Amino acid sequence: MKGNQRTGDASAAASALDLNPLQSRQSLREDVAHALRAAIVAGSLRPDSTYSVPMLAGRFGVSPTPVREAILDLAKEGLVSIVKNKGFRVKALSERDLDEITQIRELLEIPVVADQTGRLSEPQVRELRRLADNIVSAAGRGDLVAYIESDNAFHLALLRAAGNQRLVETVADLRNRTRLYGLDALVESGGLVDSANEHLELVELIAGGDREAVVDLMRHHLRHVRGIWAARRED
């Protein structure tokens, strides 16, 4: 009975996901993997449930094959574990794990972003504004998967401007291991749009050359990872 209850809980959770049917693009496998990573980070897929391949394939509007392949990729990354003949489970992280991940991100991202202050070209600034607009739009719709994907694209593009690909890959991995279980409550309260608007503010501060303000905003922004985005109070 307990196993059936968990399967039922997983079905309900997957049904609640805003997983839009994927279009036929270069790699459905990569598309599915991106969407699943975002759903894991947003807390739409939880460690206490088992998720089946056919169920998720139906939600994505694709065959089971790219879903199965994407899950194998996520398993190699250590984000999920395979449950034989059933599907997969999201690997749980401790509060200490998440605090350490956030601390490392602060050490890596804040000085690198600060160094981009006043140095980005106009095309780079325009692209960052476009990505920031996508984040605000997703927040306004309450689309958490799109919010996480857009937020990921923005921050990695900003780091990529520094020219250190290993840094980008390291931060991308750390971001994938974050858990933001407070986003649902922020959507309901309207607070997610306020957080999203910080990206637009950050772009303008970088373009305007205000390094000190960039450092302060980046520190404030990253604190959300273990604050309001994680359903914790912030000072």
C-alpha cells in the first residue's frame, strides 16, 4: 500500500508540473534533461517519490526513449538514482550540503561578476537584458521550470563573459544541485517577480560601472538560495 501511495504522489506531482510538450529540436534528450534538472531544482520533483518514464514522456509529449536517455544522463551527474523496472528517484541533499554549495557559489560568482562591471560590450548587455526579461516573464506566469531555466541561462551567460569555461561548468553543476523549495510560496505571494526584477537591476548596474553596487546586489541575490527561495526567512 505504501508503494502505491508513493506512486500516486509522484503522479500527482508530475501532473502539477508545467511541463509543456517539447518540439522536435536538435536533441530531445538534451531538452528533456534540461527540463528535468529545472524541475528538480525548483522542487517540482521530490526525493520522496518514484517517477516513471512513461508518465513523464506523456507530460513532455515525446516517446519514452529521450526521457530514458535523459534520466541516464542525470544519474551520471549524481542528481537521480535509477529504480529498476520503476523509474527514478531524485537524490536528497542535506541542509549542510546546500549551505556549502551556496557558500562556494558566493566565493566563485561574486568576484567574477564584479570584474565584468563596466567591461561588457553593448551586444552582451542587450543579450543579458533579453535573458533577464525572460526570467521576469516566467516569474509573472508562475512557470517555475521556465524560471529556473531562464535564471540558469542568465547567470551562466554572465559568467561565460569572463572567458573561463571551467568556472561556467563548475557553477552549472552547483546550480543543478541546489534545491529551491520555497518558489511555490513566492509565486502565490507575488514575491518571485520581485526576485526576478533583481536580474534587470543587476544588468543596469554592470552596464553603468557601479562595482560596489554589483557586489552588494549579487550577495543579496545569492542569499535568496538559502533564504526565501528555500522557504527560509531572510534578515
